[in-house]
Amino acid sequence: MKLKQIGGVAWGLVTLVLILALLVWSQVRLAGGHLTIYDIFPVLGLSAFSIMWCHYVIGAMAKYFNQEKSPGLTFFYKITEVVVLALLLLHPGLLIANLWFDGFGLPPFSYLQAYPSAIQGFALLLGTVSLLAFLAFEFHRKFGQRSWWKYIDYASMVAMVAIFFHALLLGGELAVVWFKVIWLLYGVTLIGAIIYGFQGKRRKHE
């Protein structure tokens, strides 16, 4: 696979997954005709995960075709990483702000009131811990060469799996059958990409 081709595949894949996220979100949230912040913040989380899933899948492809240094991929990652960071901050940020405006206070108490069941609480815990892992990973340009960075690297892999279950347990969009099937495919391919990429990362850090 040539340099330009893998860059094109990356942009094509991320466009596809974002369209799918918007389609299922509109199917679930636009049916009532009246949108609130509680309807808007879920699509930000779906989009963030979808883009990060693309990072893992495209990263595995780039490794397989020995195209990890492709200029097209470098540009792809530079743009999409900024988008992901914004989505990661907005997704819980909008929820926290709206819960506060509605009189629920601030986390963790607002979460406990708005999502009282044990399963919901567990899903929120997965999301919160994963967010911290993703935010720590944003310092990879500064600390990526340090010997201890491998633990942040591994934590981000675990966080991706945790977010997969966070959405599966909590996301209303996952009640839609066709998207749930796609989400499960995301999970299977994510695990495959993580295992394949982990082999190279472990050798790199040894």
C-alpha cells in the first residue's frame, strides 16, 4: 500500500464511522423533535470513540504495510487528535454543566443522582477513569520517549476497551440493533488492533 493510499483510507474510514455515529444519533435523538444538552452530548462521545478506533485500526494497517512514517498519516493524526481532544472534553463537560444547571450539583454527587443504578454508576466510573487516561496520553509529544511512558501507553489501550463497555452499558444509541452490531465489530477489531500493535510497542519499550 502506497503512502497516499493509506492516508486516503484513513480519511475515508473516519468519515464513514462519523456518518454512522450521526445516523444512529439522529435516529434516536431527533425522533422527539426537541433537543436538549442531554441529547447532544452522547454523539460527542460516540464520535470520539469512533475516531480513536480509527487510530488503532489504521495504525495496525500502517504497521502491517510498513507505512507508519507516512506523511499522509502524520497529517491525519495531527488533525484528528485535536478533534478527539475537543470531543473528549465536551462530552462529559456538557453533561456536568447541564446537571449543575438542573440543580444536581457537581460530580460525583450529580452522577449518583442522575444515574442511580449500580450498572450506570459502573459505566460512569469506566468513562471517568478512561478520560483521565486519554488526557494523560495527550502529553505523549513531551514525554513519549521516557522509559515510564509505556505505562501511559498501556493505560490508553485499557481505556479504549473500558470506553467500549461504557457506551455499551450506558449509551441509548446502543439499543439500536444495527448500530449495536457495528459497535460489537468495533470491539472485535479494536482488540485485534491492540494485540497487533502491542507487540510492536512492547518491543519498542524493552
